[in-house]
Amino acid sequence: MDEQAKEYLIKIPFWTKRKNSLEQVRDFLVELGNPDEGLAMIHVAGTNGKGSVCADLTAILKEAGYRVGTFISPHLSDIRERFLIDGELAGEALFEDCFRQVLAVVRKMEERGYFHPTFFEFLFLMAMVMFEREKMDYVILETGLGGRLDTTNVIRCPRACVITSISLDHTQYLGETIPEIAAEKAGIIKPGVPVVYDNGNPAASEVIRSQAKAADAPAYPVDEADEAEEDIKSFAAPYQVRNAALARMVVRILKIPGAGQEVCRRGLKKVRWPGRMEEAGPGIWLDGAHNPGGIQAFVEAVKEQQRKEKRQIHLLFAAVEDKNYKEMIRLLCNQLPIRRVTVVHLKDERGAAQEELAKEFRKTGCTEVEAYRTTKEALASALACRSERDRLYVVGSLYLIGEIRELLNEKLWQESSHNGTP
């Protein structure tokens, strides 16, 4: 039944297009017994870094001895990646039980005239049921899109709100300027609830401070001075230092028993976040940067690696059509000495055409560019054309990261990643 549940969920977007209002989502929770009301939640929004902050908070709280539930998106390979219990995938039996419980309520609500929940709404309801059933001490809750109108914003009184870095993304939904997007993200701020935020963008910070003041919510900016306190230089990406500082600030202001400086340090050193500057094989790095802000952070991480040890850079790239992939490509080509580029069309229906991606790379100055229709072909080519000392970076879309991780997990591809042949 577990596979049937997954298949049902994955097919929801094909036939359910109408999003419920937050009031309607709240009605579903009421019918489920308000499972969210007894949970100590930390709500996380932002453009980039949400997942990493969630992973950092999970690791710290787990190290401190607490049971932690984490709801994140998207998943890379298995839908259960969205539901973490103490950092591990929710068990299949628990997943199935919560699916059944939510589905039963959905059928009842449909009889009353309610719309079937969207894919994300259904998963959110499952998460609340799951974490209440498992008696989590803390729940780390990541928004899906935006904040103000995001499904997760039906929660009433989180312990803290976190807003990570803000940059231009999903402009068709959230606004075309940094202040507009920041206002949507800051929509998760609740009266009197402390908000911790990335202070790296002055325009975004001004909006966040203003909305926090209006809600009488204590505001805690995190900047370079806070980063300097973090002893986590072992992380592959410099941007992870800021994310860790955000997590540390949350723990500090909440005065969580048992989560002192040494516990935080130990927890952070244990963080492993798939698809975020992840070394998936010798010389193969995966990063789910999928917007210009994320690409810029990725570029800085690669520059840091190059400063330590120069290598030839090979790139495997894909993107979805509704992302600003032209700007992403410009940032990559103008700032990194890329030796060779392989582009591919994603399985996802929104994937940008490989020919269009290749054209953009060539226009921006990359001369050695190859295009493929399938990720398997693209990976085989990228592996065949690099030496053992070269670095292959896979970037541009989390969908691409998921496809690559599945291929690398197969024995054939594990072997090829070691010997450099397809």
C-alpha cells in the first residue's frame, strides 16, 4: 500500500489545480483534531537556505537530546524525504497510516463541498498528523512558496520564525522587487513571536524589521559578526556559515535547555544535507542552486574550493523554464573558468529545452557545450570527458539533482564515478 499511497500523492497535481484558502486548510486541521496545536514549531521561510537552516536546527536539537520532526520540500528521490523523524525518513508504516488518516478526512470534507487538497496541502496535513502522533519535542516547518499565503502559515503560534536570505525568485507569484518578495516571506511573522532573519540585504531587512515591529515581534538580525562565532569552516560552502548562524541564533533566543555552544557545535558538524554542495562521488559535486541568488552562493563556494586547490571545472546543468536561467548562466560563465558544459532536458514537463540552454551558454562565451535529451546520456558524457583530477559540478535544478543521485546510486554509475568512464 505504501507505493499506492505515493502514487496517489504524486498524481494529485495532474487533477487538482485549485489551492484552498488558509481558512479552508484550517478546517481540514480542525477535522483532524488540530494536531498542530500542541507542537512546538519553528517556522522557516526565505528564498535560499531554508532547507539548510532546517537541517542545522534538526541536527542541533537532536544532539541536545530532543525528538525532532522536520517537514521540508522538495524531495529528491523518495517522497518520504519530506517527513523526517530525528533526521531520518519517516518509516513506511507511519507514512501509510498518516496518509490513510488524512485521506479519510479528505473524503469526508469533499462530501461537505470542500476541494480536494493540493499536493502540498495534503503533505502538510500528513506532516501535522505524523508529528503529533510521534510526540515530537520540536517541529521544524519549512514553507513551500512564499510565506504570507503559504499553506504552512495556518499555524497559529510557532516558537520562532526564521527568514533566510531573500533574492529574486518566483517573481510571477511573489513580486518583482526584493521588498515585495521580502514582504511575502515576512508574512509568517506572528504577534509577539521572535523572528530571526538574514541581515545580508538592506532592502529585505528593512521590510522584515518593519513587519516585525508592526506585530510587536522581537527581531534578531544575523550578519557577519554572528558568522564569525561559528566554528564550522569544514562546510564545503561559505554560505552554510550564515545558515548555521541563523540556526544558532534561534536556539540562543529560545534558551533551549541542553543546547549550549558545545552541543550546537557538535550538531552542526554532523549535518549532511543532500544536494547542497554534496560530494556525491570522487570529484562529483551536487548543488541544488536553482535561481540567481542560489547560483551566486554556489559560485562563491566553487571559488573557495579553487582557492584551496585549482582544478578543471566541468558543469552539468539543467533548469526549469519558469526560472531566470539566462541570468543563472551569465553568473556561471562570467565568474567561473568553466572548461566544459553539458546541458540536459529534465524529465519534468517544465524543463527548459536542452538546445535553448546550450545556445545561452555559447552566447555567454562557453565554447565546449554538449546537449542531451536524457540525464543518463548527459551524465555518461560528462563522466567520460573528465579526468580524475577534474571536478564535475551538477547544478541548476533540484529535479536534476534528484535524477543524478538516483543514477549515481546504481552500481554501474557508482563504478563509473570512480574510473571516469561511462
